[in-house]
Amino acid sequence: MANFDQELDASGLNCPLPILRAKKSLAGMDAGQVLHIIATDPGSVKDFEAFAKQTGNELMESKEEGGKFVFLIKKS
């Protein structure tokens, strides 16, 4: 498991809430810090890929674990 600086549990939230919460969390973080996100919305996989491209933050990891989707985003 990779190290991360902050965790966001967006379980049970539907698009676009996981992205909005992640955006808010990242805003309070320093460049180079890593946000660990847990989501249950299957749409969040594509959402976070697009979000990373749009914002220039690095999507370090995107995987499914026991019906949950786990993301690691490094703030640029």
C-alpha cells in the first residue's frame, strides 16, 4: 500500500460528489502530497481519469477492491 497524506471516503456518493470532495481536499493540500480516495460509484473511475487530466494532478493509482474503487492522486 502506497503512502498517502490524506484520506477521503466518498463511499455511497454519486457523481459528481466524489470529484467535488476530492477537489476540496486537494485544495487544502501541498504540492506533492497524496490523496487516497475510496468511492463506490463505478462512474468515478472515468471521472477521476478525466479530473486528473483536466487539473494536471497525477492519478497514481486506480483500482477496484472488494466492490469499492480506490484512487491515489498526487497534487501537482
